[in-house]
Amino acid sequence: MRPIIILCLALVGCSAGARFDKTAWRDADLSGRERAEMLPDFLTRYPLNGRTRTEIIALLGEPTPTDKWVGTEMTYVLGNDGSYMAIDHEWLLIELDQRQKAVSFETVRD
């Protein structure tokens, strides 16, 4: 019985992620994890480096307004940080060069 319970818990904890969908991204409940689950598929299908600000906005919508990441060109909240008692958020931070093209990005938790 114990191995079955452990297997069930392991399967529930393993998420394959979600396929990126522009509408679902824009309509996501930001207190959940919808965007965070779509991000791996998004990055596979639409690599950010070299994309212009305009292209990124066409895919992800306007950046999330915040003064939390001063100096970062574009920020998107991905949802809660995924912890058991989530009180923080996970973010996608995108840096642009002088031509307004993405040169780097990272995900961070606050």
C-alpha cells in the first residue's frame, strides 16, 4: 500500500507544464501558476534572445507594471512562487539592448 501512495504523490508532483497560449497567458490568474507552467513551452517555441520589444509584447502583452525590478526593461509576473504557503511571486525579467532587442532574461522569485 505504501509504494502506491508514494507513486501517486510523485505523479501529482510532476507537472509536464502547459502549452503556451497567448490568450491564456494574458487572462491568467496571477495568484496561480498558469504563466509559470507555460513558460518552458514558450521559451522552446519562441526563444527570447534577439526578439524586439514589439515582438515580445505581441506574444506576452504589455509588461507587468512594477517598481520592484528597477533598471530591468521588461518584467512579467509568472504567478505565485510555487511554494507550499506561497506569499511571494515568480517573475520573468528581460533585458534589452540599445536596439530594443532582448539580450538576456531570467526568472526570479521575490
